[in-house]
Amino acid sequence: MNPKPLTHEQIRSAPKVVLHEHLDGGLRPQTLIELAHEIGHTLPANEPEALANWFFDAANSGTLERYLETFAHTVAVLQTPEHCFRVASEAAQDLAADGVVYAEIRYAPEQQLLGGMSLEAVVEATLAGFAEGERLAQEAGNPIIARTILCGMRHADRTLEIAQLAAAYRDKGVVGFDIAGGEIGNPPERHLPAFTYLRHVSMPFTIHAGESVGTPSIKGAVAVCGASRIGHGIKLMEDIDLSSDEPRLGRVADYIRDRRIALEVAPSSNLQTGGAKTLAEHPIKQLFDLGFRVTVNNDNRLMSRTHTSREFQRLSETFGWGWAEVRRCTENAIKASFLHYPERRRILEAVIRPAYAALEASESDSE
Ligand SMILES: [Zn+2]
């Protein structure tokens, strides 16, 4: 137990890795206001602070389904190449300013066709935006690598097409695939053709599962569909018996821990969608202590009014996490990322490990 929580500034200075970040959940309030004004979309508030508060309150509903309703406003302003470009560029810059050195940012191109863009046009404008964001972040002294995960919507029927789109842009910045949207009533197996296709072309994917549905959804995602990571996965606790001193894992939990399948946990988001009442009751610490490959993510910075340093800061305050835990989650994340192995290794060995070694050394000097 680390007696003194890490400060926000300490955590911001450390390199971090984000695997679960929605492009349409991380807009700057001011940008959303400007873009909505351009296209004549009416927002619930027209001043940045008031709008940020509206999103947080509306998303703080206790269910995933109501949380997702807030995205109507952000998706509305992602319907032109210029807007996709700007939002992507700002997302990369904002993550970089918070000390994120590698990010996989996801979105669902099928939701961005209302202005007449093709699926390909959405992907190309957004990739160009990420590249611009990387360039500007580098200039600002905060280098970041931003890669894309394409999502198919799980209530719709275009997931095979989006999986093929992801594969078509594989060497141009798209590194993986996911299904997003309401989990209840939309089990991963419904989209088996998309996952089977991806396995045939040897492309990795993650699946949102265990966020609002428990073990059956997680089992479907990993054992049936073959996901190599799980979005959230916190309801995996249903498959873990903690009633005695020796925790007993069920088959699904064992499979996930044994295979080192990463859990893309987003603590603040999980509190908003009813995954836990308070952070102290959130299972992230138990999962971490049991040796699961836990990673820490924002999910949606706008809806959860958060960013990566804040997520870690809250974990440090609540569970006494120090550099060892922040470092472990960061190493877990780069190891589970969809980058090619030599690139993962380079970031781990040239960026993450030296930085944490220095932070840990300065910590022990000051004691
Ligand atoms: Zn998500």
C-alpha cells in the first residue's frame, strides 16, 4: 500500500497507453459547439462548461443504454471530412498532452454517412486527422502514436462490411475491429461472420463484453468469437468465487487469465453505466490482484468528464496504487495493443520502462 497517493501532475508526466477510447466520446466541448453551429444542430447547452456538465449528468444515468443516448449529439458533428479530420486531430493532441504515448481510438464509420461520405471517406479523413494530431503533438513536445479500431454497431447488420473495411485499411493506420452499442439483446455471436472473416485474414479484434451483461457475453466474445481483448469485462466477477480465502475461478475467468486476454477497463465510465456504485466497490483492484491483464482507459472523456491521468489518480487515491500499479497497467496495455510486436517492444523498452524506472528512483530518493 502506497501511503501517499500519486498526484495528477506526477501521473501526467508518466507515459501511458490507452486501448479503449471512443472518438465520438472525446470531443472538446468548444469544438462540438462550433461544429454544431456550422451544421445547424441544436445542442442542449451552448457554453462549453454547461455543455460538459450536461454530458456528464446525462451519461450518469446508471445504464449503458441511456449513457449511449448522449452520443446522438457528438455523432451529429462527424458527418463531413473536415469535421472528422479536426476531431481526430484534437483527440490525438489532447491524449498526448495528458502523457499518452500510444492510443487506439475507435469509432463506427457507419454512423457517419449522413452527410454523404462513403465509409472509405470517413476512415481516410479520420486517419489524416490522427496523422495531423501526431504531428502537432510532436511539435508540442508530447509525441504520441494514434491508431484506429473500427467498430461495427451491434444492433445493426453491417459488421461484416466494417470488418472488411478494417482489413482494407490495415497497413494505413487501422489496427483492429470491435463491436459497439447496447450489449443487452445483442450478443457477440450475432456477428460471428465478421469475426470469422477477421480470423481468416489474421486481423485482431476486441469486443465490448461484460459491461452490462455478464459471463455469457464474455464467454461468447472470447471463446466463441475469438476476441483477443475484452472491452470492460468487469462482470467477469460473476465467474469468480471470492467467498473463501482462496479465490476460485470459473472456466471463463480461468481462460481469460490464462490466455492473458486484456481487460480494457474504464472505471469512471463503468460507474456511470451501473457497473459499480462507487470506485471503492469497482472490481478493478480485485481483477488486478488476481493477476488479470488489466488496462486502464477513458472510454469517453467527454461523457465521463475524465482523462487518463485522472483515472489513475482516482485509482491511486481509492486503492493506494503507486508507480508499480500504474506501470503494470501501462505495460499490460502496450503488450496487449494491436501494434506489430517490434513496435510494441520498442515503446515498452525505449519509452515506458526507462521513464518508470526514473520515476520510481526519484520517488525513493525523496523518501
Ligand atoms: Zn467503449
